[in-house]
Amino acid sequence: MISNSSLNFLLPKSISAPFAAYSHGVEVAAGSRLIFCSGQLGIGLDGQVPTDTGAQAELCFANIRAILAEGGMELSDVIRINAYVTGREHMKPYMAVRDRLFPNPAPASTLMIVSGFTREEFTVEIEAVAARQA
């Protein structure tokens, strides 16, 4: 267990280590504020969608950063990430962005391969949960 203010990042030695940079669980102290971000797609304010998955992931996290800022939080408050990509070839570019933005202790995280999104050009969608002591 790694403690970070009102959070405990749970990495029990009694189970297999995480496959990548994420925590198996995150405990949030009572009385903390939470923000749940809807899934964000890699689309800019101008409506442009990059063809590169890494660039789309950067936009997804920029959108999440803006949502969190609106609620008085930042990316360092993220405790859970759910990400979806449309193929195995998109996993590595997504993970490179995630790992750069979320150093240890990393949030709890799930990455799934899905058949597609609302528009064909999207290759990644990311949702997040953030917590901060009230």
C-alpha cells in the first residue's frame, strides 16, 4: 500500500503484479470529493480528429483535464481510468500517453479493446474518476 494524502494505492503482494503502470485498487478516504468524467474522445474544439492514436489520447486527457479544472481538480487527482481502443495496435500509443501523464503511484486502470465508437475515425475513448479531500 502506498499512501498519498487521502488516498491509499493498493498493490497487494498476495496477487500477481499489475501488467503495466497502474494500481490494483485505490482507497479514497471518507469525506473526499469525487468527479466522474464521461468518456472523452480525441476531438479538438475545432472538430478535428487526429489520425494518430497517441494524439487522440492527448486530446482525451486534455478534455479530462478541462473537466477536472472546472471542478477544482487536476490530473494528479485521478484515481481510476477506463480506456477503450479499437485494436491492439492502438494500445501502445495510448499507454505511452497514460504512463507519461500518470507516474507512480498510478491510478487504477482498465483497458479494453472494442469494435468501434460513434464515428469511425475515433480509435480511443477515455473516462476517469478523480478524488480530492474535501
